[in-house]
Amino acid sequence: MFKLTIFYIKNHKGELVYTNTNELEFADYVNKHMDLGLGKYPTFNEIQDSVKDLEIGTRTVTINV
């Protein structure tokens, strides 16, 4: 059994538009595609603070193997 954290962003309609299980890749993708200009390695919290009009969050799931 292990826990997996999924980082996600939803559009204005509440539809899931991007997910990733790697926090750094997620933050880099959102920073680049939304032209946030947060530098080379933005944190997840910086992304959340910069994009107030979209839902950006995490969900942790437990997987039994």
C-alpha cells in the first residue's frame, strides 16, 4: 500500500484540464503555459497564489498493491 499525491488544475467550468504526480513538473508546466513569469523553479504554493481564478489543488489517494 502506498500514497500518491496528484496535483491538478480545473478550468472555469470545473473540468479537469491537467494533472501530474510530480510537483515540480506540475508547477513548471502551469508557469510556462500560463506565462506567470515565476522563475525557473516555482513552488506549488506560488502557482496557487498566482492563479486565483482557477481551482488548483492536490488529492492524495491510497493504492493497495
